[in-house]
Amino acid sequence: MASKWLMISVAGVALLLNAAVPSFSQDKQQISDQVYVELDYLSSLFGSEKELDSSLLVSLIEFVNTIQKDTSFDLRKRNNMEGVLHVFQINSSFQELLGYVYNPDIPPYITKPSSLQSQHMLTPEFVAELRHLTNGAEAVPSTVVLRGEEHETITPDTNTGSYYTYTQDKLFALLPGALSPILVSASRQDEISDVGRRGCIVGSYGNWDYLYSEKTGLNTLGLGWVRSYMYGAYSVMLSIPNPETGTIKTAVFKWLNAGWQKINMVKSSHILGGIKRFAAAMKSVLESPALPEVQEIVDKHKELQRKDEEELRRLVAPYLESIGSAEDAGSCPSYMISSVTSGEYLQQMENEEIIRILLLEYIKTHIDNRVPETAAALALGTSAG
């Protein structure tokens, strides 16, 4: 009887993870063996003192250069991980990419709001060198390699509502390019994540509004008991700027193994959907003509960090009130919404999470041209009253 229940449970989780999956139509072009060899080479540099030899990445870069934007490919499995490549284009410059996305004084969730709740680099030397690079204006060297470790928490998954926290290796490199330095960012998670906890996407994923709880499991009737994990992940992002057109071709290679009872429930379509949301969010931020200057965002972040707990809670209260009364909040579990409306959610929030919400609302008021009273108050760092 127990084994029959186990089979039914596994099938139920699999059906849930395959539900409401974005369509995945990709070209069937074969990716050469050499491209995989060079992706493996990048992975070998984690935790190593070896110098990066850019000549060993020629085929990878040439391959990305041949792919049209908005093109996707299935990748070969890697250590039981499903993989996908997706290429998109950002209408931005190399300096803007470096200054906004990789500046350690701008929280990563600003340019990756659909993917990250928080991210902290655990290697001080990595942070110091990045700060030097992003503050160097035009004086950016064409070759640099940084390696370190970071701790991050992602936003809730669209299918299960779960979110995960884990530590991963990080590699950042600038390589010589014909027109501009080529930026390579790679990460590898090879230690199991914390158990998946229940969160919720409030309304459209494009709103970047989320609720988080400490409860484990999935947000689906009968599957709240499931203890899910991210078992491993490997990703490589190549960004190839073209100063002549003011665009950046970006290719994301991503492999992922996540699920329950060490069974990988991830499909390539899940990974593609995540990359596309990541790309859409980054484009909407970087391509907005109303995006505040780098220093304005840095100053706003520091201003919020200087506020005490009482002031931060007062500032975020109107936002939570709007979340609790939103019509599309009905997609969230009732206990989460009641926690918001009762004030319990606010009282349990850490300062860092409040700052994340306030700083992201500050960005949204600019790039979305929103003018509601509470949003404007958040942007100004004052209460609506």
C-alpha cells in the first residue's frame, strides 16, 4: 500500500510541475561537440587557480555570434540536469550593462527582479574588484577574471510556488572582443539547496510582487507535505556588445536538476520559461529611458539602509495594504493573504526584505511611469500622508 501511495504521489508532483508550462518551440540545429567542450572548460575554472585562456572559448563565442535573437535550443543533459540555451538582445551599451547589472553597490534584484529575492557575494576580493571595474567608467580593461562564491535566494517558482536558497560558485570574466569586451558570467551550484519553502506570485509575474513564508512544501492541495530541493545547476551567460548598433546579444546556457526524492522534475520548457522571464525583466529595466542613473539608485539604496526599523515598516505598510486587497491576490494561499491583512506579515519582515520592496518600487515608479499615491510616496522615501 505504501509503495502504491508513493507512485501516486510522484505522479501527482510530476503532473503539477508539467502544468501551465510555456510552449517550447526551438530550432533543432545541432550544437557542436566543441561548444560543449568549451562550456565544460569554463566549469573547470571554478575553485581553480588556472588562468582563463580565451583561445579555448573561440568556438563558443563564434557559435553565439551566429545565432539570431529570440532563438532557443535544447541542450544535452549534464549530470542528470536538463538544459536549454536561449538568446535575446538588449538595447543597451556595455557600460550600462556593467554599471547596472554587475555593480556591487546596486542589489542584483534591481535588474533581475523576476529571478532573485536576494544575492550576497561571499568573497570580499570579488566585490572589491567589481566595484573598481564598474566605477572605472571608460577605463575598463579588456581582460579580467574573477572567481568567488555567492549565496542567493530566488523568487517563487511559477508552477509550484516554492522558492529556494543555496550557495554557488561564481565566475566573472571580460574577454577581448572585436568591438567591445565580451562579458562572461558563469555559476555552478553543486551542493543541495535548502528545502523548498512556500511563496507566492501576486498577480502577473511581470509585476515582480511576491510573498514569502517559512512553510515548506508546495502550494497545491494534497502536496503541501512535499520536501523539494534544487539538487544542482550550471549556467553560463555570454553578453556580446555591439557599440555600432547599441545592442548586446546575450546567450544563456542553463542546466537544472530540481524536484523531490532525488527525482529531477524539471523539463526544458520550465527552464526556457524562466530564462524568458529573466530576459524580459532585465530588458524592461535596462531599456527604459526613465531608468534612474546608477548613482541615484546607489544613493537611494544607502538612504533606505540608514532608516531604522520603525520607519521602514511605516514606509512599506501602504504597499502591503495594496497587496492584501488586490483582486489578483486570490492566487495566493489564504493563510498568506490573511497574514498580510492582519499585520503579522509586516511584523515578521526583516529590514533587508523591506528595503528590497521599497527600492524595487522606486525603480518601478520610474520605468512604468506609475503615479498612484502610495507608489509616489515610496519613490520619494516618505509616507503618503
